[in-house]
Amino acid sequence: RDFVITNRAIYFVARKKKAGTVFYKVNKRTELSQVTQISLSPLCDDYIVIHCSDFDQAFTDPNKTEIATKILNYAKAATGRDVPLQFQGMVT
């Protein structure tokens, strides 16, 4: 899975290879105003969870801190509100 972060939305994208050509399909687009919280694992396991009003997206990425920072900054600029950031060993 891939994703794209813009100043207005997060796009969750699937990458498929067919006949030697790579295709991308947007599986989910979420406005930054729909992000309710971001959870990061306090361990060195690269887990990040983006909590939205209608779903939660969990994945691993070695750049979890940079991803969270981008989302927090873009969400603040787009909505004027701070998105809570949680460091927890268990996601509820």
C-alpha cells in the first residue's frame, strides 16, 4: 500500500503491476478535517494509526514521525485545529 498526503486530503493507494506496467488505484480519500487522531507506537516497530471519523488506517513505515508531522501540520493549516497525537503501546 501507498499513500499520498496533500494539504487537503490523504489518499490511500493500491499499487498493481500488470503486463510490466505499474497501475495505481485510489482506495480511499479522506479529507484532513476527518482525521480525529494519530497514534504512534512508542517502540521501534514503525507502527502508525491514522484515526478518522469513519475508519482507522494502521500501517508500518520507517518514516512514521515525518508522516505524522506532515499530517498534523497540514490538518492545522486546513482546519485551524490541532489533531491529537498519542504515543501508546496499544491502540483502542
